[in-house]
Amino acid sequence: MIEILTGSSLNTIQDFGRPHAMAMGVAQGGAMDRLALSHGNLLLDNPVDAAGIEIVFFPFRVRFHAETSFAVTGAACPATLDDLKLPRDWAITAKPGQTLTLRAPEQGARAYLTLRGGLDVPPVLGARSTDLKGGFGGLEGRALQKGDRLSCLAASTLRMPATGYGLARPCPVPPADGTRIRVLPAAEHDVFTPESLKTFHAAAWTLTPSANRMGYRLEGQDALKLSRPLSLFSHGILPGTVQVPPAGQPIIQMMDANTCGGYPKIATVIAPDLRLLSQTVVGAPVHFETITRDDAVQIIRQEAADLKRLAAAIATLRTQLVF
Amino acid sequence: MTRIHMAGAGGLLLDAADGPFSDTTQRRIWATSRELNTRPDVLQTIPGVNNLLVTFDAVQTDPSAMEKLLRTVWTQASADEVPSREIVVPVVYGGEFGEDLALVARFANLTEEETINAHMATRYSVAAIGAMAGFVYLTGLDARLAIPRRDSPRLRVEEGAVVIGGGHAGVMPCTSPSGWHILGRTDLCLFDAFRPDPGLLRLGDTVRFVRAS
């Protein structure tokens, strides 16, 4: 049992979301930085998609009421268990009464707290993710508040050294001087003027404060223009879609995006880079780079293989740890 | 001419729109969606208005193979009739619940009463489901009421709002921003995540609007 000591309207329970409910109009949802949540779960020998807490509002404090193994992954934020400083992407076992504190990130934007067994909230439409817009999933369909108590699903005790263990190479977060996002051309790419396509790739776009789990609005000096007016029927859109509304400033659809839309689409962010965008801080520059579909497939397959290798390596190392 | 666009590495958007909305094309979209849903490589299909989004796992499945499958299934799909139920939606029109009724009436060059009658006169068809959970895009709107969406969306439109926009009719399943125009309000619950069948309406269902008694 853990108790949340700090409230916010933004910290939510997330797993891998509801990709199979999109046909009902339900947002895909799930962790914005899926790799960070995966790393946390792998460190705890959980299923890779077990539900954890996505933290975007700091400081975040939680008290452990029972002995609990947990991991903190994602953004580089100073983390302390009582007075013990924890390295990045670290797992450790808390004793009853201990408090974990996460302070504002030095790099990145969201941290993940995963717990041995995964959080025990009722699955809704196949997932434990909080859908704030729909008001379901997670804990009562809402963000976590001060005083909330959460339990974990039953799991055997995880043996680990008293000081814990972690990843030698934490999952990367974008450097402060800019996030490089790789994209594939989307349906209306070729309808944008040649100058606009040049601007799209050459400009340093700035992430505006209008950035949440539904979408990230970017701002640039020159608006993107179509070479002819378009009137599109409503169509399905996926997280990562870069829409360009009439004002000409792009909006990137994120995990809680609407499942259908009608604005022209210039590009789609490849899945492995969408997590980098989710770790980008407001005001930071964002650069787009168009790649080929073959390259994108290779990058996605590489990431999947890396995750598999990491899971195997952690499983092997855990058996070799000296207690 | 049907076009297939990339929607990232693991998505394809088949766009079959050719001028105005086509009911025949929409039936082929649904048939394609049903057929693809039986294929193990397909994660999901999301029918839009005369278009279809297909998703798959690019780690396992080669995108060019999926593109080929999509084109084949689309080419072979026929515009079958789908089982249709009729759902009646009771509406309180105008006043505080329908703040855009006067604006829409002016646009259509009709009285408010004629506008309401035009909205109630047609039988609508659920062409697509999406945007938000349980939102349906209804085709069949009287052409005189095809008012474009608002230039800037309202930040808050209440659950149950009976709306029109961009040539379609709809009902708000939850309180959310929307650029559609509000004609009235219904008490009908369109989506409940905890019901065995969360969405009230299915693709192909017929919808009629009547005045709430």
C-alpha cells in the first residue's frame, strides 16, 4: 500500500493504453514515454506493460505503508528515499514508513514510478490507464490526489541489494538545446507549398505551453501553407500525427488525442521519437527530419530488439546479484 | 481514385473520397473494415467518412505487404447492406439548449421552426465513430443545413448537445471542446465505459431525431 502525499491534476496511472478501443472512439492513451514505463517494469520483473504512475507535476511525494520494491525511470529528476539519493533509472525496496520524493527534472519532463506487481486498479476497456477526458480508468478516472491510497497486484517478493540496482544506460531524454524528431510524410504532405515544406524541416519550432496528453502545439516564425484549399472528411488519426490547422502552426497528436480529425496532416512522428517529444520541456526547440518508411521500420525493430535484450540481461543479472 | 497514405510506419489511411459523400463508398469502407478485422496481422481498423485507417505492428508486419493486402481487400469489397437498427433520439430544441439554432436558421434561410423540422425530417446513418468515445458522424443531413464548422471551436460543449457541422449531424457523448453548431439537447447516454456494450450506436445504424415530449 502506498499513499500519495502531493496532489495535482496531471499525475495519472498509466499502462500501455487501449489501442483496441479506438474503433469506439476511445483514445489510445497509455504512458507518453512508453520506454521509460517499460524500463521501470523490467527492473521489477513485472510484465512490461504493468500500470505505474506518470508524474509531470513536481515535487511528487509518496509514502510506503508496506515493504515495496519500486523503480523510478524517465526524466532525470532528483529522487530521494528519505535521505538516500537515488541514481537515475533505479530500483530499490522501501521499508514501511519511508517516503519517496521526486523533485523537478533537471532534464526531461515526465518521470514514472513503477511498483513490484504493478498498480491494482480495475481494468476498464482492457487497460488500467487513466482516460481523463472520458473520466474512466486509473483511480476513479481522475488524476491522483493527496491522500489517495493504492495497492499493487500480488507478486512474489523481489530480492535485491539493500541499495538497489539500476540501468547503466538510462533511457535518453532530449538535450536542452533541442529535440530532433524523425517523421514520415503523411496524407496531405504534398499539398503544402514547397516553401512550407522547406520551413517545416528547416525551422526551429518551439514547444508552446499548450502541451498536454492530448496534443503538443508548436510555434514557428512562418506559418505552413497549403498550395490549394482542402476540405477533408473526418478520418482516423493516430498519436504522432502532425496536423496543421488553418493558422499554419503544427499540432502533434499525443496519446490521449481524439481518434478522428479533419485537419490536413503534414507528417507522422515515428513511435520511438514520440517519447522524446513527451520528454521535451515547454519553450524548447523541436526539429523535424523526414526519413523513409524502410528506415522507420528498421528503427522500430531495433528498439523492440533492444528492449528484449535488456529484459534478458536484467533477468540474468538478477540471478547473479550477491546479497 | 482511391489513395493509400502512410500514417506512420504502423498505419495506413485509405482515402476513397471523391467529391461529395458517397453512401456506396461508405458501405465498401465498412465491408473492408470487417474483412481486415479477421486478419491476424491487423491490429485495428477505424472507419472514417469515406476513408479507413488501418493499424498494424510494424515490428512483425512489413508495411508494404499490409498496403498490398489493404488494396486487395478494398478492390474486392462490395457495398453490402449491414444490419441496421433504428435509434430514436429525443431532443429539446432551441432556447438555452440550442444556442446556435437562430444562426443556423439564418444560414439556411429558414425559420427556426423550419430548421428544426429539416433536422427531424431525415433518417440519418452512422457513417463513422470517433473523435471522442461514442461520438458518431451521421450522414443524411439536409443540404440546406450544411453550415461549416465554427472558425474557432467552443472550449466547452455539454454532453448531450445535438450538433451539426461540416455537413454532418452528431450528438456530444461527453462534455468537450467542439466546433460544431448546437441545435438542442438530448438525455440519451451515448457512451458508458462500464456498460457491456459501451457505445449506444453501431456503424450503419439509422438515427431519427424527434422532439422530446
